[in-house]
Amino acid sequence: MRLAFLSLVLLACAPNTHALLKEPILPVPAEHGQDPRKVALGRELFFDTDLSRDRRVACATCHKPDWGGADDRFPSTGAHATQGVIKTPTVFNARFNIAQFWDGRAATLEEQLDGPIHDPREMDSSWPLIIERLKEKRDFRKRFERVFPGGIDETSLKAALVAFEKSLITPGSPFDRWLQGDARAISDAAKRGYRLFKSYGCIACHQGINVGGNLFQRMGVRGDYFAERRRPISRVDLGRYNVTADPDDRFYFKVPGLRTVALQRYFFHDGEATSLDQAIQLMGRYQLGIDIPAGKRQEIAEFLRSLLGRHPLLESP
């Protein structure tokens, strides 16, 4: 298990409150710290279908706010009605990830943007095409130039989108309030679920601010997940290996953050689980080597639901 850097991450992120240092999960910061003017422009771009070649797909088409920043479809559908090959990860709290994409091929949010823009299965577009279209929108162009004096170009568009993405944090969850000392913020079932989450070993990979996202782990630590899955192995199943070409990285993926997992419809990189209960069951079997009883799965699910914080877009686009 690749945890060599974990202690440094926790030390760097930990607040000064002594009580919080006792738990491996940390609260989401209350403020995103981004320029609100850039956030507003980035939000407009995030919902703009002009970013895709056929003008039918926006970032929000697959990163649906009301589905926890992920998609309610698997596979997702991109430009020209082309189907994708991997489950759309959540965009909420992505700023806290060690890298972007399931295989970690983008080190930053800026780098990540190039992926869906150019991928023929997603937006099948290009920055020159997007810039040409946006410059034709006189009102948008003028508003953009007030924030970015250099005008619309690839660098400024990325800056606006990244500012918006960095604003997509979910502070104030019941669990965070409990961490900060409010004993009544979560139910007794959620408290039992959290104790199970730690005692079973889920916490080894799911911790920190995002309750995940800060390390890579093999899919199938305690069982051959891919041998027992209904579908044959595909290239995307190789995970981190596609980036490093290191045989030891086969089937390794960035551990997903769980902050909005209670809102999602599909789970894992391959969308194999279609309910939170099934996801917990399969994680117990293949990552921990245990059969988690139904009642205890319900309590863990109650804990996971308590991780959901606040953001206006979680309620309406």
C-alpha cells in the first residue's frame, strides 16, 4: 500500500485544533479562496456547450452537480453521442486530490482540462475552436476582458475554469461539525458506521480532507476483482500502468474521494457497483477480504451520507 507520503499530507493539512488531530479525516475548509469574478466566468464556461465540437456537450453534461459532480449514466455520452469508457469522477473537492483522472495522468487541474477538451469521446474540441466561438459572444468577451485584460486565450480560459473548479468544495458537513466538537451533528448509526469504517481498515485509503484522493491503490487487494467481474479486462482497467508502464502499477487507481459519494449512482472506475450498499459490499470483499453484514453496511452508508457538505450547485445548477 502506497502510504509513504500520507503522514506528510496529514501534517500539512491538519489544523491546530487538538481534537481534530485525533482523527484521520479532516474538515473541508470553509472558504475556497478564489477570485469570485473568475469563479463566475468559470461557472459560465462549465455549463457552456460551445466548448464541445457539436455544441451539445458541456463540462456539466457529465459532471452533474445534482449527482454529486459525477454522471448519472454509465458510460457517459460525449460529443457526437460517443460513449466513454470510464466512470466520470466527481469534480467536487477535486482540488484536494493528489492528481486528476483515475490513473493520475494529470498532475494539476490545469493539465486535466486538456483531456476532456481534446478527447474525441468527450468534447472532441480544441482551444482554438473554443476561443473563436467565445470571441463571437460580444457580451461574454467584454465581461471576460474586464477580469482578464489580455482577453480570451487558452491560458485565461483555463484560469477561469480552474478557479471555478477550486470553488467546488463542500464544507459544513454533519461529519465535519462532529469533528469540530458538535456531538449531536451525526446520528448514533453514523458514529457506529465511522467506527466500523476505521476498524475494518477502509480508513487506510480513505482519509484526509477528501476522504480519499491522496494515494493510489490496487483494485483487488484481497481478491481477483477483474477475474470475477462480468466484463473482460480492457485498457482502462490497467489504471496507473497506462501512465507509468511499470508492471507493478497494473490495476492501480487513484482512490476516489468520498465526500459526495452518497449522491452518486455509479461507483468504481468501471461503474460496476450501482448502489452505495453494493459498493461497500464489494470493497469489503475485494479490498479488505471480509464479508460485511448488511446491517453494518447500512451503518457505514449512514456515515458516508454524513460526509456530504454544502454547495449551492448540489441543490440546483
